[in-house]
Amino acid sequence: MSSSAQPWPGVIRRYAQFLPVTETTPVVTLLEGNTPLIPVPRFVDAIGGKFDLFLKYEALNPTCSFKDRGMTLAVTKAKERGAKVVVCASTGNTSASAAAYAARAGLRCAVLLPKGKIAFGKLAQALMHGATTISIEGNFDEALRIIRELGETGLVEVVNSINPVRIEGQKTAAFEICDTLGDAPDFHFLPVGNAGNITAYWRGFKEYHAAGLSDTLPKMMGWQAAGAAPIVLGHPVEHPETVATAIRIGNPASWQGATEAVAESEGAIESVTDDEILHAYKLLAQTEGVMAEPASVAPLAGLMKCIAAGRIPAGSLITVTITGHGLKDPDTAIKVSGVTPQTVVAEKQAVLDAIGL
Ligand code: F0G
């Protein structure tokens, strides 16, 4: 590092002027944020696009998902208020992040997870960071209902995105995109589950625009899984199902924020099937070397549909949030890759044969 280089301070210190913090706020950070915006021209060629596409690769946050941006602020504010226990419901990533930041802050953490529907890597994170990990015999929406009730007891600090500071922290991803590109993109694509992130990005893009730090605003394009698409259908889904367990949600908490983002930006929220998700999942991994979890590629599957429908003008600038790392869900990766390692004798010729050389 050259002597003039400033080390990255994490999203709270970098964007303090846009966040509800003061000089004396006890910042709890793992130096999240500052994630790369990766150009993916081979993927664009493979899907027949005529535009520039960049992935905001949020997998490179400390717990490997975008949740760390909101969690640094939620746990910081919990600490500032003197809370002792933080709690959340989660499809996996929020719990991983809450557990890590609570450990960092020296707070207790309890997480409520839908039994059997958590990707293995995420479960490992919650357990390893020492969170009290509770599986409920129900889905995410039921877990979140219980968390709301726990919040009302005053005994715990809720760090789901029903806590407004989560959205505040998450909006910093939109700031970073504008800082890197020099302006907002024409379209921003992202997955929609509990709908906090689409709400956060839209707020971020609007605040940067209002502050004169960007000239344009993107159209917000949100993607739900077809089996868990309440916003697309216009009513809650009682039994949501999708391979993309991160967005297996039937009654999103930030429903209104999502519909406002779409209406104000003249964007859309639509759905993609599990087959479309898994196709995009493998294609991205194999054309670009970028591994995302299934929920994260729902917007890429959506982009492919938009191209087929002629909805993307040539020359557009498009950004997509890759919300979580592919290693979060190794079971799905191994299943979808469709191959198993070959075993051969420990000899050169056997290896050449196996490679086909
Ligand atoms: N992608 C991933 C990888 C997620 O973990 C989530 C949400 C989303 C997309 C959707 O974002 O909820 O803001 O619309 N995961 C939450 C959790 C629900 O508990 O980890 P959203």
C-alpha cells in the first residue's frame, strides 16, 4: 500500500453523511462493502445481449452476502442503544451476518430458521459464530411473525429489515455502483425475497441523485422465483417453494417499498422458474468463473427473458446484484454441475486418458 492510500473503512465510515450515525456511535464493522463491479462480456455474448453488463459481486462481503451492509449498521445501533441480544428470522444469509456481527460486538444472538430449508454453508456460519440457532417447523414468514412478537417484549433487538436501519445500510451498494461507474446504470436488476434490498437500492440511487452525485436514475428490475412470487401475483403465497431457498418467502415485509421502487423508476417485478434460475446459475459459473447462489442469479434469468422479449435497448448499461456466494449452497452446486469426480489409478497415462488427451 502506498503511503497516501487510505484503507477502506467499511460502509458506515465511508458513507456516514448519508447514515443515522454520529461521531460517538460505536461502529461495529468487519470492513464490509467496497465490493467489485465485475464486467461479464462472455456471459453477455452467451445470452445474445448487446449491452454492457456489470455484476455487483456482494459475495465478497465478510460473510459472503449483501446482508453485511445492513448488519453493520443494525448491530452498531443495537450496541449504541445498549441492547444485549439481537434476533432475526432468516432464510440463511441474514442469520449468518447477524451471528458474525454480534460476535464482533460481543452481543448475544439468536436466529430463527425454517427447518430443513437453509443452505448448508449459511447454517455453518450461524453455528460457528455462536448464535443460538433455532429451527422452526414453519417457513420464513412464520419465523418473522415470531420475531415481531419477540421485538414487542422489549427483551431483544430485532435485526431483520423491519428494523429500518438495515435498509439504510444496504443502500450503500447503490452509492458504490454510482461511484464506480460515475453515474447510475440504465437498469438495475436484483432478486426479491423479503423486498428490503430493492427498497434500499432505490433509496440509495435517489439519495445520490438528490445530492448531485449522479445524474440519472435506473429502472429497478426485481425478480422473484415463480413458486414464491407474492408481489407478482398481488397476494401473499401461503406455501412458497423454490430451489432458491434464500428467496423462499410468501409475504415480504417491504412489499410496499418494492412496489414504490418499481412504480417510481418505471421498472418491474416479475418471476422466473426454478429451471430458468438453474440454467443461469450454471451458465454464469461456466462462462465467467463467477459463482453465485441460486437466488442471486434469478435476475440474470430475468435478463435473459427481457432480451428474448426485446425489452433491453442496444447499448444499455446494466448492473445486477449478485447477492450471495455460490459456496453458501454447495449441495445445489454439486447437484446442478451434473458430474462427479472421476477416480483413476495414480499414473500419468490414466490422467491423460481421463482428460481426453
Ligand atoms: N438474495 C439472497 C442471497 C438473499 O439471502 C436474500 C434474502 C435475497 C436475495 C432477497 O433480498 O429479502 O432484501 O428482497 N435473504 C433474507 C435472509 C431473507 O434471511 O437471509 P430481500
